Amino acid sequence: MSSGEPQTARERHLLRKGSSQKMALKEKIVQIYEAFFQGEDPSCGNPNFWDELFLLKVNTSFIENEIEKLNGEGLLNLKDNFNLLFFRATECLKQENPIRIVNALKTLCALVRGIFRKSLGSCGFDVINLLIGFDSAEPVMQTLIECLNGFLTGEHPTSLKLLTLKFLLVLITATDNISQNTLLEYIMMNSVFEAVIQILGHPTQRQVLGHDAALVLTLLVQYRKYESANPYIVKLSILDDELALTGYAQVVSTLLADFNREYEKQSTDTQTGWFSALANMVGNMFVAEEKQIELLRGNDSLLLALYEAIHLNRNFITALTHSHTPSTPATPPSSPSPPSSPGADPDSNPKEPPALALETAHTTQPTSLLVTFLQYSSIVIQDTKDATRYNNAKLCFIILTCISEDQYANSLMHDANMTFRVPLHRMPMRHRKVKVEVHPPSRPLVCSLLDLMVEFIMSHMMKTFPMELYLRGLGIIHRVLCYQKKLRVRIQYPWKELWTALINLLKFLLSHEAQLAKKHNIFHLGSKIVNVFNLFITYGDTFLPNPNSYDELYYEIIRMHQTFSNLYSMALRYTTTESEHKDSAARLTNHLVNIRAIINHFTPKVDSWAAANHLSSLTEEQVLEVVRGNYDTLTLKLQDSLDQFERYSEKPKEVPFFTNLVRSIICDVRKGVSNLSAQHQELLQELATIS
């Protein structure tokens, strides 16, 4: 029954009493809503009223706006009408007519959004009473969720499943603080977990529904997670459905890969020529910046989904490294020129953009969620100045911390038979031009993880010093080394690059001591750096690839002896003052004992050898010769707990971070589902065709 058809006597009966000819110009559905908001019951005396009502196109904006106009007393006066409309819309979901089902769902969306928006700050139970009524809330919500589960798992159009997930997101994001949304108690009692998991495990459904399905699950996990037993946390933690876990991983991987492609495309666009770049700079810089921030905020929910899966479910680690060929982007990046012919040197084609060359080089290479995530992280960590980017990078580091302390994840990352090419992006700096390695080598994933940490260390020595991220990065390195020491795993990795990065970081701390010490405990950070060296010194023979690597470690310590000596002097100076960092400074001096012993033992011997051979300076090989000949007389102190670390725990340290993150995600999701009518204009036509 469309709004353009002539009115029948039955339809005129739906209008409120006394409606004038002028009022007839309004949509029939609006006239009916007006009757509801006048406190009338238009269904009285018309047994077919509800069947006919839900055939009319819903005007969600009108419902929400009318609720917004009401004061507290007006809301309470209309409680019976709200309850009636909610109940009838829920009952309508049991029918087989898809148009009625869609209109009933949209009506429920409008009621939930309108009542909750009006009642923000009020008691959650008042909202439930206004919407459904205390006495009938439990059976009505049970019916509602049973119907939603039926739509998600049954033979229904994909568009209806999508609308169902959107409605669930409307329910879940009704309050800024998810734990105050008492309506979710009914979704705890009547689970949608199995239906969501079925979608994630379905190879075609998850391509369209996967993002919303993962989002529903991720947000439900957040409900009162620190207060009571959340059944979604329990079920996600014990889930062992390989298809569903792999599907979950592919949903996250595909969407992160889309971000990576978009970034590569933007990077390509900015390299098309200095004149055009200059001409567009002023007009585009702010738009591009806002777009990038918006993309990052959108990815917060994906990263949270990835975090919860890794943090809660040990079975997910297999899906994390599951090898597959790269997915095709929904909208392939446009290319100004075709790819070069097979076998041609990619560097010989100056017109081919770097991102396209990168994509062409890797289309046949296997990838995995971890490969995509490492690439994503390399993009995100480049700029951490504003809050959105910083929090995104922090979440990436937390995820990598969870991965690096999992023994099974480490065994997969260190597996020499499981190699991947990981194109890591690098922050543009004065001393280098290449932003991404076009042809990265195929290596175990742990090498790329270490490269990512080295890159972060080298590129973030700045005034706005990201202290927390540095501590997390060093913690990730430490966990990897502890695994290698424990299982005597030797990887072919250029360890000198790590040592050089750590020494450069110490130099930065020393040269900016006055400014940094006022804001941060740089002695704690110094201890973390020194203890990475101590781990190599004490246990390096168990995991370094060969004896030469161990010799090179000593060479670097001797060569940079002045940096370590200055670090000791700085720490010693703070131990003699009443500084808040006095104890941390004292610990740092203790941690330096073996490094100082190495310097004090070998430096005189190197100087003596140079004097005996009448040389003013020595080559690296000559110094190494002295080192190799004097190991026997070196005495080192055995330091305790070098291979121990505090395992990651979300509670209590990270509770404020995740609470704020979830609040931010909820606000973003709520905006995304705020206008379901606009998002589903074609849905009714599709369902009308099906029916």
C-alpha cells in the first residue's frame, strides 16, 4: 500500500479524529504518528490496523523528532503508547511479509534511538519501562532476539541480515557508556553469539556482513567486562570453530588491507610531481588530514576486534598467521599507467607509481592477517602527535605485546619454513628517501616485527617524546628475546641495527636530559634499554646466529663506551639528590655493571694493543681480534630476572584507555547507523521484488 494511492475508507479510519482536508496532504504514516503522540490509540476498532501500518514506509526522523520535543511528563504520559508500538513492532517480526518486517525493524530503531537520546543521564530501567514496560520487558525482548537470530541464521535476503545487524548496533550503542545500557542485559540472557559466529564462518555472507558482525560481537564483549561474568567473553575465549576464527581474521585483514591500499594510493598521488603537488597543497592538505583521521577512527573498532580475539582466544593465533593470497580490493586503486610487462625491471619504468609497483610485486605472494597488521602498524606509528593517531598506535603496540608474549605465536613467527614479504612503511626523514621497501625479502615474521620496532625507535626521538610507546616497543623486543633464549632459537637478523638504534636512543636521552627528566622517568626507560643489552651479553650465546655476532656486540659496546659512561654518570648524579627518580637512577647504575665491566676490561687492552703496534686508530677487525683474545679474563656478574617480564594484563592499568576507546567507538558507530532510512532506500524495493 503506497503513499501515492487514493485513500480508502479503511485508510481514512487510520487518521486521527477531526483531521481536515489540509492535514490529508501529509503522509498517512505521519498522521498516524501524530495520533500516537496526541495520546490516542488509532488501532481501536480496526483489527487490521497493525498489518496495514507496517506496510507503510516508516518515517524514523518524525518519530525521533517528536520524542525529542517531549518533556519528562510528556514522555511518561505516552508510556502506554510507546509500549504498545514496541510490542506490536516486535510481534510483526514473526510474520513472513518482508516489507512489514523491515518497517517494524525501522520503527524499533526509531523508538530506541529517540527514547535513549531523550533519557540520557536517566536511570536505564526508566528507559526500559518507557520503551517496553517492566512487566513485559523480558518476554518481549526474548521474542525480539529470537526473531533477530532467525533473520541472521535463516534463508533471508542479505539486505535483511544487514538491517538486523544495524538494528543490533542501534541497541548496543544507545548509551555512551555501554555498561550503563541495561537493555543489553536481555542480549546477555538471550545470546546472538552463535548467529554472529555463523555469519563470520560463512565465506560469502561475511564479505557483506562481516564488518558489522565483528563489531556487534566486539562491543557486546565490552558490556560490564570488569564487573561481572559476560557470557560473550566466555564464549569468545573458548571458541574453537576454525572456519569462524579464520573468517573473523579475514574480515579484519580485508578491511585493514583496504586502509593500507588507500594509504599507498595517497602516497602515490603526492609523488606525481612537485608542481602539481605544490598547486594542490593548500586546498588538499586539510581535507586529506581529516580523511586520514576519519579512516583511523574507523579502524579503531577493527583493532579492538583484533585485540579481543588475540587477548581472549588462544585458538585465534593460528588464524592470525593463516597464509592466503591477497584479497582483491572492492574498488581497485586507479593507475595512471599499466603495469610493466612480466620480467621487466620495475625500476626501469619511471611512470609506474611505487604503490602500484609494490602491489604488482606482491599479488602472487602469500599473506596473512599478521602481515597486513604489521604493514598497517608501520603506517600508523609514523605520526603519533594527535590523540587519535597516538591511541591507534598504542592499541597496535598492545596487540603486538599480546602476540610477542604468546609462545605459540612466537613459534609461528620464528618458523623458518613460514616466510612472508612484509612491506613496511618508513617515516620520511632527511637522511633517507625510500618510504617503503618495494621488494622486501621473504623472511620469518619475527624479523619484520623487529624491523618495525627498530624503525619506531629511530624515528620518534622528538620533543613530544612518546614515552609510553617506547616502553611498549622495548617490552615487545624483550619478549621476543626471552622466547629465543628460552628455546635457543637462532634467526638470521641484522642485530647490529637494533643495537645501533638503542644506543642512538640513549644518546637522545642524554642530550635532552634537562627537558625529558621533567616529564618522564628516563631512568626507567634507560634500564629497559640497558637490560636488552644485558640479555644479549648474558645469554647471547644461546640465540645469536654465530660467535661473530657475539663479538660484534662487544665491539659496539666498546666503540660507544662514552655513551654508556655518560649514562652512568647521569644516573649517579641523580642518586645523590632528593629527586623523585632517585630509586630509578640507582637501579640504572646497577643494571650498567656488566657493560661497565666490559668497557673497563677491554678498553685498556685495545689501547695497549694499538700502542704496541704503533697505531693511532684500529679497524673493526683489529678490535675484534683483541676482544676474542681476552674473553677468558673477563668477569661478569650474573644478573637476576633478565629473562623475566610482567605478563600483559588489561585490568587495572589499561581500563581507562579501553573505557575511553569503547566510548569513542560507540559514538562513531552511532553516527554511522543514525539514519537507517537513508542507508536502506533500496531495501524495500528489493524485498518487494522477492515477496
